[in-house]
Amino acid sequence: MPILQVAEDGWAVFATHAGAPKHPAWYHNVVAHPETIIEVGTETIPVRARVAVGEERELIWARQRAFYPRFARYEQTARKIPVVVLERLSARRPDSRSLDLT
């Protein structure tokens, strides 16, 4: 899955599903349960996911397209590819559904 670092403690992933007409299953799961855990390199990181919209989405999409020009082919799909921003959770909330890393 393509991943792009968008901040010191933030990453973007793209629900391309290889250009298929439907969003991938993981996209629906992360929208329903936005607190999750990712692995970046050797680090395991608790994050909260949110779907980027508007100008933020367009800026992230443009950065990914510049980094990987073939990514532009996804602009020809019948659906607008969601961009999901993953932001590091600095502290676990009491009602959090994410896994405990301790």
C-alpha cells in the first residue's frame, strides 16, 4: 500500500484498490474504527485515521503524484480515490479501541 509521510507524526495512505470500482475493505474498516496501529520501518505506532477532504486531500494527492508519477492513472478511475491521514496518538484515551502496546 502506498504511504506518504505528511508530517513528523502523520502519514497518508491511498485507497486505490488497484483502480477497482469499489473502495478496498480496509478503507471501510478504518472509517468505522479509526484508532488502529501501523508499522513504519521497525516502529509500531498507534494512530487515529481520518479521511482527508478538500484542499488537504488535493495537496496530499499532488505530493504523491509528484513522488510517483504513475499514480496519476488513478485519476481516470470511476471513483475518487480516498486519501486517509494517519496521525500518531500521543496518549491512549480511556474509551480507546486501539490495542495496548505496553
